[in-house]
Amino acid sequence: REAEAWEARFEEARTRDGHRVEVAANLGNTAHAADAVERGAEGVGLLRTEFLFMAHAQEPDLDTQIGEYREALDALDGRPLVARTLDVGGDKPLPYWPVPREDNPFLGLRGIRLTLTRPEVLETQLRALLMAAAPGSEQAPRPLRIMLPMIKDIAEFRAARAILDRLLDEIPAAERATDVQLGVMIEVPSAALLAPTLAAEVDFFSVGTNDLTQYTLAIDRDHPALSAQADGLHPAVLRLIEMTVTAAHARGKWVGVCGELASDALAVPVLVGLGVDELSVSARQVPLVKARLREFDLAEARAQAELALAQATSEAVRDALEVR
Ligand code: PEP
Ligand code: MG
């Protein structure tokens, strides 16, 4: 089966009845984009840019960042790049950007909250992304999707949007990306609950099930004894994903899932049944997730989603899905 999945890795992923779901790759290093394409990724669904920042002893300047983002966009050759803006703090400190000691770093200055304390850092990063995605001499479009981490409500989105809009005004059109979307991660429960207000203004959502599960169940995702209970197939998490998709589709916006749940064989039909449009998984998993998508049809996926939503615990969800 693995050999079969590998053979078919460049084919679009469709359910048995032809419903298309995009499969993209999660990357922490722009040098790995070519490998992701070779494994059948239809784009990068999550570039964790914090690893690029962590790889440098000081904040990478504009040209350094442009060079790195360009490396990924060149390898993607017209496929979309979803680049997440710097997501540090919490479990991911940056040595040259010290954050005062916090009792609860996961509930502290991290993600967009931290970045908005130094808007010039966000501005440089956005400028670098926009400039790296300028159409090259071949004039081929380079779809750029910028994604904001840890958004809890619309105010943080608007603050970032204002910076991006100013840059789009300021940089001559020929020198920057022309196909740009600005979206948010849904990884804080308040963002899922407020998805209707967010969906009115964002271009897309991507559900970060790792953090969404952690914050919904109040279980540290890295807790040595408890993390096994932090299961994204928990019905509470699934309801938040359902709310997110409903709100997005009502506004014609797309929804991806870029957390671990996206490559869980039991979860794939559930997510598709909930209406998720894109799955972003580690490059290694791309052929397998594509193969998994070809095993069921949309009606089956919807039935699996209904079944999962009706359960009371994640154990019950796994049992119910397993017997099928
Ligand atoms: C997530 O939280 O699900 C996610 C994709 O982001 P990260 O794992 O980098 O926090
Ligand atoms: Mg996260």
C-alpha cells in the first residue's frame, strides 16, 4: 500500500466520488520545500518561520529573510506558500528576544501577541514575504498566503492587516506579490467561537489542532503524563472545527487543518466530512494522506463526522470510528 501511495503521489487527492481536498506540507526549513514537492505536496500549508529566526544568532534582516522565503517559493514553482508569521514565546523562546519569565508561558506573551509588541519585526517579515513572492522574470504568479498565529479575536487580526495594507500600498506592484491572502490560525478556542466575525474579514482559516486541543482541554501538549489525553479527536475540539468551517464557508472562505490531526488516518474522513478544504501534514505523510483520501466518499465522510460529533469523549470517538 505504501508503494501504491508513493506511485500516485503527484495525482490530486480526491475522495472516491471526486471531492477534491488539497494536501500540502508543513515545513520548518525553506530548504526542505523541494523535497516536499517531490513527495507530492500541492503547496506548503504551514511554514513555521520561527525556525528560520531560531537558526540565526540575531534577528534575520530583510535581505536574509527574502532569500529564505524565495528559496521555498522557487521550489514550489507556482504552488501556494502558507507562511506563518513568527510564532515564538511559549515553548519556543528566541535568545535575542527575551521575554520576562512567566509562570504560564503557554498563556503568556506568545504568537501574535508577542509580535504585535514589536510591530517593526512583523513589518519586516511581511515586507520580506511580499518581496520574495514578486513574480520573477518568468512572470509566473507565486501565490502567497500569510497566516497569523494565536489569534484570539478580530482586533489582533486588524492590527496585522493594517500593517500589511500599508505595505501593499507602499511597495510598487511589480516588486511584490500580487496574489496575497491574509488568514489566521484557529488554535485558541475563542477564535473558533468567534469564527463568524473573523470570517467576515480574513481570507482563510487554518486550524492548528495541536494548540486548539491543548487550550480546549486545558492539557499541556507536552505534559509527560497527560499529553496522551490531548487528543484532537475529542468531540469538543471537533465541534470547534465544525463551527469554524461553517462560518468560513458561509463567507466563501477556505479552511485548512495544519495540526497533527490532519495526518491521523481516523481523523482524515472526519475532517473532510466537517468540510475542511485542505490538509497540511509533514512532507513524509503527504503520499499516505492522499491515499487515505481516495478510500472513502463524501457521504461516508459526513457520516463519520456526524458519528464523531455525537460521542462524549475522545475514546468513544476512536472506538466508534474504529469499528467501521
Ligand atoms: C498547531 O498548534 O496545531 C500548529 C500547527 O502550530 P504549532 O504546532 O507550530 O504550534
Ligand atoms: Mg500552534
